[in-house]
Amino acid sequence: MDYTQERVATLHDYGDADPPAPAGRAAVVVPMTDREYGGLATERVFSELERVDPAEVVVPLRAPAERVPDFRDWLSGFDLDLTLLWCDGPRVAEQLADAGLDGARGKGRDVWLALGVAARRDFVVLHDADTETYEGRDVRKLLFPLVEGFDFSKGYYARVENDRLYGRLFRLFYEPLLAALQDAHDHRVLDFLGSFRYALAGECALTSETARGLRVQREWGLEVGTLGEAYRLAGLDGTAQVDLGRYEHDHRAVSGPTGLSAMSEGVGAGLFRAVEDAGLTVEYDTVRDRYREHADRFVRAYGADAAFNGLEYDAEGERDQTGTYAGAVRPPGEDTRLPAWEDAPLDPEVVAQAARADADDAAD
């Protein structure tokens, strides 16, 4: 059993941890897309949230207009104070365009829209809707550090399913890339980013003040981009990570527009943006070469871990993946992050009203 502390405070679950936490003062943000409609994992998530009874559940929805009525009817069947934000309606698009904030749409943009509304509560919890092993106590576990004086908490968990190791983008891209950066630089931001046992987890909690101060990646890279902002806003001393046990999620192919290869580009951009925000100058060619060396080391280490536990492991396939991910080791390009809500030229309540009116029109 592990009880090791990292550079950020690490809260372990030694059995069935279920700490007291003020769910009645929290908004839970659950981003959804069309693919989550009616799914068993999503049903479980919302059924568990009924038992938690948070102050509010905010669902930013990315889906075609014809699907909005089905989502609204389905979600209304749960005994929750639930706010549905349809992110793709014309009024919302007009609000963003008028504020000069139109641009790429993705999970990050949806979450940003929801944070503006959710931050009217004292605390905000963010997690995905596709977790088959989700438990309501996960919300309380994420919230607990906040009542202990931390500003940001991050969930971590094991990704072991069907006798295989998953979490490939974290294991094969993020970890060796961070090791490559640490070869070249000694900086607190790298200590911070290297402290997280599953940095790409979508589960986190933050105070409303932190939520209002967060700049958000529009698409892939939301999770690591959020860590970069947590470093800026909360720092090492204001951040904790929480053991959420063992999670089972949907899995993605490596190739394709929503595959791990495309995601690696967003993760790399988010990571390099955080590093450059902290004042580091990255030599990308050198880091790319060092990444490949570290990736081989991690493949060997995870292969040994898998064998130790009698799990299947395709070392050659994993090395092929690292070759694909090496292409994402490049400058992050133009900064298209959405601004912190405390600086945004928009009123989040007005945006919420626009989303509600769009949803009403879609239903009609």
C-alpha cells in the first residue's frame, strides 16, 4: 500500500475513504457530447450525483440541435438541480463572436462556458460523464482538500482494465516528455507538473475564485492546461491530489480526428504553454530527441510492471505510439486560450440565458 507524498499534498485512500465535504456548496460540471446520450456509464454518474446532492450540476452540452430535446428530457428525470448549457446554439455563438471569442470548439470551450455559471457557488468540481466505476464519494474526496485550505485538487487513479494497462497518452507521452524537459531545466513548474500521478485525469475541484481566474484551452489539452493554470493560481502549496482508486473509461484509437495522436498535439501544446508561461525557453529539437530516449525507458518499465502483474503488454505497439507522439514535440503556436472569467468581456449569466433560449428553440 502506498503512502508516499509528492511535491503537492497527496491524499491516499487506504480503504473506503469518504471524507466529509460540503457538496451543498458546490457545483459539479459534467461536460457531455452526443455520444454520451443514454449510456450506462452516464446513467451511473447522474444516479450517483443524486446521492451526493450538490448545490447544482452544470452540463455543458455539445450536440446537434435535433438532439437537444432528447438530452433535456433525459436529464430532467434525475433528481438534481441541473443547468443544461447547450454550447452550440446561435445566441451563444453570437455572444462569443461579439466578444471576439469565437474560434475552435471543443471540450475546453464547453467547460469554460460552464465554469462561468458554476463559479457562482463556493466550490466547483469537474469530471467526465463516461466513467463506468464512478462513485458519489469521488465528489466528496475531490472537495475535501478545498475545505482544508487548498485552492485546487486533482484526482488520480489506476487505468488497468481487461488485463491491460491503459492511460497510454499519460504513460507514453506526458511522463517521458516531462522527464525530457527536466533533463534540460531545473524549475518549480516542472516539479509541480511532475508531481501528479495521473496528470491527464479529467477529475478536479477548485475554489470559485480559482475557477474565475482560470484561462482555458479550447480543445484537447484542457487537463494539462488546467494544471498550468493551477501552478499560476495555487502553486505547490495550494494544490493537492486525491486518490480515486481505479477508473474505467472509454478508450480511443491512436489515429483519427479524435484519436490519441490528435490529442497528443493538444496535450503537448498545453504543457509547453505552461512551461513557457513560467519563463522557460524550450529547445524543441533537443527535447524531442530526449523524449524518444525516455519513452524507450518508460516502455521497458511499464512492460516489467505489466509482466509482474501477469498483464498483457505489447511493447512493440507502444514504441510505435511514442514515435507518433514525438511529432507533437513542437512549439505550441498561437495562444488561443479563453480568458479567465474575471477578465472576460462577457457576463456568464447572460451567456447562460442565451444557452437556455437556444435550447428552448431547439425543443420547439
